[in-house]
Amino acid sequence: MNPRIAIITGTGLANLVPQTTERITIPYSDIAHFPVSTVQSHSGRLVCTRLDGIPLLIMEGRCHLYEGYDPATVTFPVRIMKALGIETLLLSNAAGGIDPSLCPGDILLIRDHINLTGENALVGEHDPAWGDRFPDMSEAYPKRLRTLATQIAADRNISCREGVYAGLKGPSLETPAEIRFLRAIGADAVGFSTVQEVIVAKQCAIEVLGLSVITNVHRPENPIASSLAEIVEVAGRTSQRLQKLITAMIPIIAGRQV
């Protein structure tokens, strides 16, 4: 099994690929140097499987900066993917909506991101074997993949749109003033993951399709409290539609890689 496509599942989104009998599951804790998630909704397993004969590498859950991991550790799995020959990464997350026209359960294709974590996984000693120390980020999320996802979603009556994702360190949710600021600088959604992984993927020449499930929508004029349980519940309800989109994309992506 030599996978060329990998998937990282976000909060409440572990079941993005249908279960198959040909499936090898390895807990992160059994892999040397692999970071282990401490978040309850992230199962923390690396899965090797096949979908319609296509080999896939799936990370069920991830670790985050807010867990106390440094950026190099957070992105270590992406470097493992590069070493294994991964060419395309489908990266999902649960995010809060900033654009007031969004609704809980919407799927947002990430067009671009804003890194507000105060961190960058490329800081420090550089190994040229991984790629350019100064990777160009003008198209971190290739238009080709976003166009493909939009077309497939339309064909299957799956509602999705594009937007800008703001990455914060977390773990506290945003204040109304922070939401107003994020809206003013052009963000459509906000979350605590993704940007570090995408930076390293770009350096490693791995193409990324970013998929945010909008779990709650921030309205700073009339703030409503959100809880992790509610966020996980909405993500779980949306995962079936996201699974439908991803499973339709995989054979087409695999065909383009041959």
C-alpha cells in the first residue's frame, strides 16, 4: 500500500471515510515521536485503508498548539506524509463562522488563511531536504482542487462555498471584539488548527484542500455562548455530507496523480 492521498480529520469529523475491511489502525502513542492528541473528540489513530482500491492515509484527529505542543511537533505528521510520498492532503476542521451569512452545518472551502497564532513551523534550523525555507504562500490552497470540490458538490447537491480561515492559538473562544476584528480583516471563519500544517505542506510540495465545517456562527452584536459539546455535535451531523464530497473527490484526484 503506497498512498498518495492523506486526510486529516478535525473535531467531530473522525468518520470522513467509510469503514472498510482492509484497514490497519495504529494509535499515535505507538508511533515514535508522533504527537498524541489530548482533546477528547480526537481519537488519535493513524489509519491505512483503501477506498475503491485507492490507498489512503488517514489521521483521525490532530494535536494543536493550545495543547502545549510547539509548531514543529504539530506539523511532524505532515513531514511523515511527505516521507511516505503523499502528494495531496485533504484537511478538515471545525470552525466558527464569522461571515454572518454562514449557518451551523455549512461547509466552507478554504480559499486562503490568516495566521494569527504568533507561530510558524518553519522558524529555526532549516533542512533543505524538505524544500524552500521561504515557500510562496500566494496559492496555499490550489484553485484546481477548490474548483473540483465545487463542481462535485454542485453535482451532488452539497452546499458549500469558499472563504478565508483565520487560525488562532486558542483554546479560549473568541470575544465579540475579536470577532469584529477578524471580520474587519477579511476572515470568514476561525479555528485553532490548520495553518501550521498548511505552511509545512506547502514547503513540502503537498497540495492541500482545506475544508471547514461551520459549527457555530459568531454574532458580536448578540453573542451566544458555545460549548465544545455543541461544536462536536454539529460537526458530527455535517460529517455525512462532507464524507460524500470527499469520497467522490478521491478517485478523481487519484486519477490525476497516475
